[in-house]
Amino acid sequence: MDVRLNIDKLSDWGIPFGNTFIIAGPCSAESEEQLLATAMALKTYHIQLLRAGIWKPRTRPNSFEGVGSVGLDWLNTVKEETGIPVAVEVANPKQVDECLKKGIDVLWIGARTTPNPFSMQDIATSLQGVDIPVMVKNPINADLQLWVGALERLNLAGVKKLLAIHRGFSSYKQDLYRNQPLWRLPLELKRLIPDIPIVCDPSHICGKRELIFDVAQKALDLLFEGLMIEVHIDPSAALSDANQQFDPGDFGRLLKRLVFKNSTSDKIDYQKSIRSLREEIDDFDRKIIEYLALRMENARKISVHKMKHDISIFQPDRWDEVLRSRVNEALDKGITEDFIVQLFQLIHEESIRQQENVLVD
């Protein structure tokens, strides 16, 4: 995938950033009093941006869908009282226009809007020639191209102050998390678009506040540029996503626990050790590729043998045996089951392709 975007640095946003971009605020703006009380409490923690949803895309009707446009006036009051810039989620040109008229500082695109090219093009067109930062959450489904495409549409419209938000991906599998982190996808986004800043939204990944620290710390360990965390003055009374919101005190304690990492060190002992360890990694990777090539050669030989005896390529019992045995071996060596299953599924798919190619030839 060839991706070329013209992206401004965070330092060009006109917002005073620290080493890490901290975005915080309630899931929803419920009243001017609730919003202002939360913002005043957050001011003591020197956050760089206050988030609050006023238009809430909900799965089912008759849920709290936000206060609507009146919330823009509340946000402006909060900005005047606290000096904290404010951010709002938008899903269509009308909402964009209202935010621009009210002087909202930053817009963000939600996970349900990002995967819709029609919606993204409409929003991008409405922002043509407008110099405002836009943050784009990953699509609700695990599709990297849709995430990239949303960023591209905005950039082609002239939006250069862009940021990606990793908020996890919906999955049929019931798991610890509300949305699967699938860390490889934001890391691949960073590889494709090195200049794109990425912040993590552990609130939506976790769905439960007690899980948020570990996910937030992992994001910092992976050198994400910041965090977006939901904070409510009284989470127990929240009208949406109560379980994943901190109260301001717990949010402050979370920030104190987090360890902010550096990308490298100039210390000679670190440079020497890391160089040696990376050389070992390179050698291991070469050997893995060599063994994979030998394994595929063996798969092609098996295909020829099967063809002579009119045997199908796919052998369900054999595949089940292979997967179970590899998982057991991996667990004995401290490798997680999820990883080894994904790895061998990819190896098996390539093995099937190699066998099919023999039949075609």
C-alpha cells in the first residue's frame, strides 16, 4: 500500500503540548454544570484537550443520543473558564459547520463514521480550505485500508493537522476487552504513515475502568504520542459508558502510575547491547524465513503425492492435529496461544496456496 500524506507536526496545532498528548473528558456532555465541574477538576492535571460528545451515535434507538447543538455553547463556556481547548465528534457536514461557527478547536471522527467512504468524503468536502485539527478513530471493524482512506480523504481536502486514534476493534469473540486492541494495526498504520501521530483510547478498548491502566501503559511503551481517556465528575450517574469513565481523582492517580518511555538512549552501554541483540534477532529472522521456504517446498511435494492418489489438498483432521500440537509446544515455551494460532493459520493458508499452484502448473 503506497500512502503519501502531507501532515503537520503536533507542535503546529497551536496547542501547548507536553511530552505526551493527554485528551480527557466525559463520554457525553450531559449538562453545563457536569461539563464545567469535570473540566475544572481536569485543569489541575494540565490536560491538553477536553473531549466531550454532544451527538452520540448509539446502536439502538431510545438510548441517550447526546444533547445536540446546545452542547457547543457549554463547551465554549468551559473553554473560557478553564483555558482548555475543546474537541467534539462529528459525523456529517451539518455538524462540522456548527462546530466551525462556534469555534470548536478540534474535531474527531468516530469509529462508526470512519469506515463509510461516503460520509468521510462529505466531511472532507465540508472541510475544504479549513485549517482545523481532525482526529480520526480507527474503523469499528479491523480494516486498515478504511482507516488510511479516511485520513487520505481529509488530507486531499487540505486538512494537514491530522491524528489517528486507536480505540480498538469490534469482535464477535467475547473477551476481556470491549474492543480488541489488535496492536499490529496501529503499528502498521505508523509504518505506512510515519508522520501520523497516534493516541490510544483505552477507555473504549477496555470498557471497564479497572483494565485501563495496563492498556494505557502498553500504548506508551509502544511510543504512542498520547492518550484519550474518559473522565466524568460522577461516573455512577453518567448517561453513557459509565463503567469505563474515571472520576477526576482516579484519573489523576492513573497519570501518576504511568511510566512515559523514551524512543532511544545515547548511553554507550545501551547502544552496544541493543546493537548486539538486534543482530541476533536479524539472524533468527533469516533462519525463520529459510525454514519457512523449506516447509513450503515440502508442502509442494505433498501436493504432488496427493495428486497421484486423488487426495484432496485440505485434510481437516491433520490440520486439527497440527494446530493442537503446535499450541501445546508453544505454551510449554511461554508463547501465547492466540499468537501461535494466528501464526500457523497464516502458514497453513500459504501452504494451501503452494499446493494449489502445483495443481495449476
